[in-house]
Amino acid sequence: MKIINLTKGVILAEEAVIAETFFTRIRGLLGKKEFRAGDALVIKPCNSIHTFFMRFPIDVLFSDKNNRIISAIPALAAFRISRVYFNAAYVVELPAGVLKAAPTDIGDILEIK
């Protein structure tokens, strides 16, 4: 699956995986040794994340049910907790640096296909 920032016309990820079951959402990126460029994890439903026991920082996008970005967190370090975004329907986790390379802002619209 691809993740595209429709507002800016840029591809954020070429190989996105969706975590929608209890176990895939809980596992997330835990145990991964690397997060390669072009990869992404979409967690549905989700309104808060943590990076406990992760080995690398990640870029994070919280999006509402209309695919509008409500928060963008670049390079969230390991052993951190995000705040709760009550309007978030899902979160997109990307390798650190993607948001800097492909500027993505609050209010932009995402497409996952």
C-alpha cells in the first residue's frame, strides 16, 4: 500500500502495512531492528502511541476520520509517549526524516491505497 500526501502531491511511503487487529496494533514496530525508507505502519484505530523498547526514532502522523492530519511529530525518540488526540482515527508511523524530506503539515489530506 502507498501513503500519499494529496495536499502536497508527494508519496510518503511505498510499502505501508496496516495494523488493525488487537495483536498487530499492540506489537506495532516493537522488535524491528530497522525501519527502511519507503516503509510505513498504519495503526487503526489509534489516538496515542508509545515508543518504549524501540531501537530507532520515528516520524508520526495522527489523522482524523476524514484523512486530515491533526498532528505531525518528527523524529519521536525511543521511550516516549505521545499525547492523546481524541479526534484521531489512525496513526501513520514512518522512518525518521520522511516528514523533513517531504514536508507534511497539519491540515494536509492523506490517501492510503
